[in-house]
Amino acid sequence: MKLKHSLFTRRQFLNGLLGGWLGAFAASFLYPVLKFIFPPTREPEEVILPFVDFQDMEPNTVKIFAWGSKPGILKRNDDRSYTAFVAVCTHLDCNVTYLPDQRKFYCACHEGWYDENGVHTAGPPPRPLRRLSLSIEGENLVIKREGVE
Amino acid sequence: MTAKKKLIALFVLIVFLHSFVLFKINFAQQVEQEKTGTIQEEASEKIVPGPQGIKESTGLYVFIAWLWLAILVLVYVLRLKIKEEDRLLEMRFLSEKKK
Amino acid sequence: MKEKNVKKDIRSWLDERSGLSAVFRFLREKKIPQHKHSIWYYTGSAILLFFGIQVITGFMLVFYYNPTLEEANSSVARIMTEVPLGWIIRSVHSWSASFMIAFVFIHLLSIWITKGYRKPRELTWMSGVFLLVLSLLFGFTGYLLPWDDLSLSATKVGTDIPRSIPVVGVWVTKFLRGGEDVTGDTLTRFFGFHVCILPIFLLALLAVHVYLIQKQGMSLPLDLERKEEKVKELPFWPNFVYREMIVWLVLVGVLFTVSVFFPPSLDKAADLMAPAPEGIKPEWYFLFLFQMLKIFPAKILFMNGDTLAVLLILLGGTAFFFLPQIDNKPAERKGKMITVIAYLFIIYAVGMSVWSLL
């Protein structure tokens, strides 16, 4: 279908072409710049700790360990098993603590409360504490991200 | 300056810039040679940067190919724009002269 | 057609409050002469392009760089290995520095040879000389920041040179080093110079330099100025700017290609107690000065060889600064001699630089 009149003038076409290609040119530099400025989050795949540091833990007590740049919390349960959480509140990233008398995890920033299994019970936290899977391999306590083989 | 002269000037500029690169590389190579001549283990402690693996390399070469393609297209479009603007300038100049 | 109205509305809104349209009108009325030496008019904005790239890549590098003795080298190593595409950003920063200084020299020589510093442009020249010194200082201070053996040695040698100046020399060296020797304090000080102090001075001088150019217009070579006929002129906007864009695009392409294929490496962290490594060399733009200092014997008559060399360099620099005043008769024999000296200087600088590499 042939048009009677052009949709745009030669000038507009040329300007559009120039602007478009300049934009694409600039944008292609944007990707590496953004990649540089926003580096990927560095969380470890797994953390290996000497089991000897944790084998004498009393039930209902906790110990802090390093999970990358975040704190992890290892809890010895009443049945002498262990559970590991990322000790970061799911509300606004403050570090949580464990109160053994109340059997609750507590975030002081905005009064967030979690039960002894990390499930959020009171206050602003929207989700339970993140669990980490752990296994005892020989002399080591191996803590992994949940779901990682 | 005629179009031909401009093209030659542009070509000379690119050659000049690359010759300058060669000058610098020779310098870098010289420093490296002298270094490996002295202590061998120090050479291994040097961090030589570059793309890691085939995926990054390919991505980088594709990007550079795209870069130069875009530059060629842009230069072409800009030359059209320049011709247009120069033509308008002549027209305005001539109409002013008439006045 | 509605689209155009929106653009016009925004423009008039801004203009009512800022008077910005005066700037655009100025840019459209600004004229660039076209003659057989016009190509040198592109060198100034090329410098600006590379400086802009330095600022942007500098911003990015400063996000990860640590200016302390313990962390400097390892933070650069981290940029090169862990940070995504960090090695490219560092490479671009390093190459753009060289390109910028190369164009500063080309720009300077083109002004010297075409005598662009003639009245009323003496101040533009002088601010330009300051800009040259600042650019070289940028290169010098930046060179230390990776804190490897080569850059440490180069800094030791470079900051030792002012010591030869009588009376004030020792104080200049102490000022640069933050003490008697090159230490972690020197690194921190150089970092402060490189990212804070020098940028402020450079931007201030650049503003003066660019303002003067806008006020006085583009200079013409001497022989064209004396002719009666009018030289063909292009409006800055849009005709000259489109041509400039082509130059910029090609330069960016070359810069990026070179940065990807020839990235700088990083040696291990400097050891303050270790002996100087072999083959110390400053960056290429200092080579000719470096060679001059090397060839001067330890003692000339009663004077220390180094002192004489440094004083000669200072004398040359001062004459260079006052070139507009010295070249007060540009069309006559004196003027022609000064042009010849420019060519001799090119041969001298290139020759000395090549010699220092042998």
C-alpha cells in the first residue's frame, strides 16, 4: 500500500536514526558500568566449622558463626539435634539474638519475635528466619544453603 | 578542507593513535622482559588481567565488533546530517547575500 | 505534533527561570573558522572527552579502591579479579590517562606552532600551562596508587627530583611525600591529591580557560589573520558539533579496543625495605625529563649536576609559560625562530624518550 505523503520528513528520519543509534551506543556501555557498580552478592555455598567447637553445647543454647559477611546462629535443640539459621531479621536486616528463657529469637530494632524454630510470631517480620542445612562429616560441621546438594 | 582531505586526516589520526599504542606496548614488554630476567617467582605473582574463560572472551569480542559497527553506522548518519546542515547553511548564506 | 509541544513547553518553562536559551543561542552563533589548520581545533574537546572518561571511570574505581598501605595493592587486585569487568574499567582509566596527556601535548604544540597565544589570548595560554602541569600531576599521583614495586620506585625517584632545587627543594619533597621518605602517608596524600585537590583546581582552571575561549572566539593562524578576505566559518552548533561527534566516536572506539586488548597488569605489593627493582621507568610522558636527568653528570664545575638539570627545566618551563610575552613579534624573525624551537622541542622530546628506553 503506497502512502500519498511521507509519515515523517527526511529531517525527522535522520534525527531519529541518529538519536536511536546514539542511544543504543550509550546504552551498550551502561551494561558493563552497571555490572561493575552492582557486584553479585557474595554468600558462601558452604561453611565448614570444626565440630569440636560445638559438640559440647547445652540444649537450648546458641552459638554464632560466620556465614559470609552475615552472622549465622547454631542452636542446640532439646533433643540434642542442631538447627542453623541466618541470624538476620527478615524485616529490615538487623541481627537477631536468642533468648533461652523465653525460647524465642528476638530482633531489637523493631521488636520482632520468632519462636525456637525460627517461625515469626510477633512484630513486623514477614517471614521466618532463613534456615541453613547442616550435616556432620567426620570432624567437621558442614553448613550449606538450603537446597544445595 | 575537501572531503578527501578530511578522510585522509581521519585515517592519519587513527594510525597515529595506534602507533602510539605500539610505542607503549614496546615499553611494557621491555619492563616485563627485564623483570623475568631477574627473579622468576616474582613473575608468577603478577596479576595479568583478561577475560576469564571462553564465554567472557566471546562476549567481549562480540561487544567490540558491535561497538565498531555502531560507530560506522553513526559516522555514516552523522555525515548525512553534516551534509544536510552544510546545505542549509549555504542556502541561508545565499539568501542573506541576496538581501 | 503533540510531541513537539511538550518539548517546547519544557524548554520555555526552563528558559523562563534560567535564561538557558541564551546559552543555546550563543552556541548557534559561535563560529569556527575553516582553513587548512582547522583540524587542530578538535584537540581541545578531545582532551575534554578523555577527562570526562577519567572522571567516570575514576568514580567507579574509587568505589572499590582502598588508599592505605595495607590494602592498596590488594584492593586493585580485587578490582581486577573479583569485581565484574573491573579489569576493563581500570584499563580504560589507565589508557584514557595516556590519551588525555597525549592530546594535551598535541593541543599545546598546535597552539605554539600556530601562535594561538597572541594578544588577546595570553591568559588562555597561561591557564593552559597550568592545566598541563595539573594533568601531569594527575598522572604522577595516579601512578602510585596501585602501590606495586614499579610505581613505588618511580614515586621515590620523582619526588626526589625537587630536592635538587636550592632553598625550597627539600620542602617541596617533604610536602609531596608527607615526610622525608615515601611511606603509607605518601600514598594517602597522593590519593587525596588525585581524587580531591587536583580535580578542584583543574575544574576551576578549566572554567577560566573555556570561558576565555568563548569570550574571545577561536584564534586564526597568523597569515590568515593578516589577509583581508573573510575566512569561511561554520556555526559551532550544529555543524561543528556533528563533526566533533565523529571524532569523539572514533576516539572512544580506539580507546575501548586498546583497553580490552592491552590491559595493564598488577605486580605484587611494594616492599618498602626491598632494593629498587631493575628498569625503573616513569610513565612515557616523563621519559624525556627522566633522560635529561640521567645524562647530566654528577658534578658540573661547582654545581651539582641534578640541580643544574632541574634549574634548566624550571627555566625552560618559565620561558614556556611566558611564551606570549616572549613572542611579541610573531610575524618577524623572532617569531619564526620560536616556531622552529617548537619543532626542535618535538624532536628533542621524542628523541630523549626513545633513548631512555634503550
